[in-house]
Amino acid sequence: KLKTDIEAERADHDKVIDANRNLAQMLGINGTPAFVIDSEIVPGAAPFNQLADVVKSVRDNGGCKFC
């Protein structure tokens, strides 16, 4: 029973991981970290100031269109 439960849970986790991987590929995200802010994708370990500038730009242009 334990082995069956573990395998079932693993299958569920694999489905989530596959869905996330497919979404990342569709968005052109090839690694982590990556930040999606509105329609902008910021790849890599972006510095705080860069992320803050993107967020400010989204706010200044009427807010997130996808939220």
C-alpha cells in the first residue's frame, strides 16, 4: 500500500513538473531564476533595482494586464 501511494504521488508531482516545464518552454524561459512581471520576462538573478524598475514601469502604464 505504501509503495502504491508513493508511486501515485510521484505521478501527480511529475504531471505538475511537466506542466511547469512546458509553460517555461512556451515563454522562452530556459533556466532559473526567471521573473515574469506582466508581459516582461526577466531572466537570471536580476538585481533588485532592475526588478523594481520593471514593476514601476508596469505600474506607471496602468498596472498588470495579466493579473
